[in-house]
Amino acid sequence: MRRVAARASIKDIARCAGVSHSTVSRALRGDRRISAATAARIREVAAAVGYVPHAAARALVTCRSAVVGLVVTTLADPFVAEIVAGVEEAATLSGYSVLLATSANEERRELAVVRMLAERRVDGLIVTASRLGERYGELLQKLGVPVVLINNQAIGDYASSVRIDDFGGAKEVTAFLLSLGHRSLAFVGCPDRPRSHSLRRSGFEAACSELGPEEVCWQTLLPSGQDDLERGAGGLEMALKLRPRPTALVCYNDMTAIGALLSAREHGLNVPADISIVGFDDIREATFVCPPLTTVHQPRREMGGSAFEMLQGLLAGQPGRDVLVPARLIVRSSAGPPACSAAQLHDR
């Protein structure tokens, strides 16, 4: 059996460079007490002998693991990938690793994985779509690590968070539909994500209210389903039974909108001629469906990077803050002027 070669140590570097162990340690940490020439020679020797820093040993000295925990709802959600990429990109540039776990959109599961990651001695935690929210204020002393939330889903405020402007984004996309001439609209919601659902519904209603109930007919649909695609399909089914029938659907997110699009196709409806459908998030899949989806863009990669930078600030003793990220309307082909008034729409 081939023996595994022993990894090079600081002692090996010190012996080859003809300096003390402490000089090597300080040089590799970038200590300014070591001259530039000596530090450069030590780094050359370290590279030559194949030295790799021992993370566990370094953690014992610095009391930092250089690892952050990232909790996401599910890896099956296309929204998550860009958040993870943004966190990892910022973490890597700062010499950190990321330990990933999923909460399955469940409060008890989220609490369990957060505690597990804290026990693994991560330096801090980033949690997406949290179900615990402001309860982290109570948990911080027990966890012993700072926590930053991305798009907190719990009702109530938490000091260290990055979140999209759910209200403003939903209001803008609804106002766009109204500007096209739609006067009968429905919001397809997702109440198991209470904070964003409430804010997006409020933005939808605020845009409709500006024209008044005499001008606009609007209502909220709460379809059931195992996932967002099923909710979207259910929302379309519910909309077809309404009188007057909506000429436009504002969906909670893009996956819900895609579910509605697929269901509309099954019913022989043309989008947007028969019904306009819009989403929220601007996931990659929004550009692949036919027709491409009008939606609200969330800069997910940037939000992930901002969350990591905020976590670094907390580790450095800076106060937490609540960052509200502006949303941006993306106009594509799934929204257009209504072909006729809602009262004239024929049943299919």
C-alpha cells in the first residue's frame, strides 16, 4: 500500500528558510514586523515544499474558523442558486468557506440546522427566507455567532437583513398592467411565505386602489398546491371561474407564473392575447418559457454578496442594519393590452 506523504509544516519551512517557527508564522499571516524580503523568501519556500495552512490549527489560534453557514430553503428552487453564488463569491474573495444547509421552508428545521451550524463553529450565519425572523434577537446569545437574514419571511423586523422591495416591485408591475388597459386583475398569492406575500399583495392592491374600485376590479386568489408550479396552475383555474374573468394575473413569483402559463396553454388560451401573466424574481427560467415572462428583477447575486459583507461587518463589531434593495420591472412578452373588456371575454 502506498503511504500518504506527510503534509509540509511550519517547522519544515523554518528549517529550509533558516528562520524561527514564529518568523514563518508571522510572515504567512502578513505581519508587518517581518521585512518584505524575508516574507517573500518564506512564501517561496512554503510554495516549494507544498505547504497548505491547517484550518483547524489556525482556528485554535485565531478563534475564527473562516467558515460561514448558509441556510437556504431548498436547492430545488431556481431562486436560490444566484443567492448561493453571490455569498460564495464574496466569501472566497475574503478567504472564507461556505457550509450549506437547507431549511425545507420549515421553522423547526431552520432552527435545527442553524444550531447544528453554530455547533460546527462557523464564524457567522446567513439565512434566506427565514421563518424565525426577529426571534434571532433572542437566539443570538445562545448561538454565539452573528446572523444575517436575506428576504426574511417572518412578520416582524430583524436588525441585520438584506431584503427586496416586495411592495414597490409588486406595485410597479401592477401599474404596468393597468397602463396597458387592464381593469380586471387577480393576485395569485402564497400565504405560507407571510411577509413577502403580504407586501406583494399590498403593492398589488395599492396600484389598483389608485384608480379606485369604480375603475378596477381586483381580488386575491390563494390556490393550494405542493409547490409553486401547482399553485400557479391552481390560480389560473380559479381565475377562469371568476366573473368578470381577469384579463391579467399578478403572480407571487416566477415559478407560480410559469405554472399559470402552462395551465393557460392546456386550456387553449393565448398569452397575452387572452390573459396577461406576470411574475416576480426574474429567474433564468423566466426567459425560457413561451412567451418570455414579464417580471420583477431581484439582484440575487448582489444580495448574497451584500449579506456576506454585512456579516463581516458584524464580526468586526459594526452595528446591524436593514438594507432594502430596489426592485426593477423587466418587460417581456407575457403581458400585453387586453383584447377586449373583461365583460366581453367568452367562456372557453
